[in-house]
Amino acid sequence: MKLTLVTGLTGLLLLGTIVELLRRRQLREKYGMLWLAVLVVVIPLSLFPRLLDNVAELLGVASGVSLVLFLGIVFLLLVCVHLSWEVSALEEETRTLAEDFALLRAEIDADRAARDELVSTDG
């Protein structure tokens, strides 16, 4: 009973934290919705642990704990793959922006050199 209560309260605390981070715009909506969806599943399962055992039995898994462990690992692997994909896209965007910035800087330097040349020949 204590573990059920602690798990349920932890889920509710995380729910409040996610909502607050979304409200303050410190967490993007797409990630917030993902975590809220996870909590919608986790909170009822934490409050009704027999339900987890029934789901595990329905899926042919030995125990609810094994099912949670497996699904947790799969979920975290998917999050890691997604974040790696996001980082790769950001690296490409950063590289493109750095190249554009370097080209603009070279253009500005060339314009300054031409202007300085023009001023020095007129003066």
C-alpha cells in the first residue's frame, strides 16, 4: 500500500511539474504532451497495481514489473533516438548559419576594403 501511495504521489508531482514547465514555456509542447501521455498511463497503473499484472498476463509477460521494465527501456531508447535526430538537425542548421555568417562577414570586409581604398585614393 505504501509503494502504491508513493508511486501515485510521485506521478501527480511529475504531472504538476510538467504542467508548470509548459505554462512557463520552459518545455516545448511536443515534449510536454509526450510526458503527459506517459503520466496518463503511469498514474492509473501506479494507483491500481493489479491492473498492471492483468495487462502483463494479457500480453503473455511473466509479471507486471517485467513489462514496466521492458516498456521503460524501449521508451527511453526511442527518446534517445529522437533527441539524437534533433541534435543532428540542429548541428546541420548551425553549420549552415556559420557558413552564411562567414560569407556575409567576407562580403562586409570586402566592401570596407573597397571603401577604404576609394577614400585613400580621393584624399
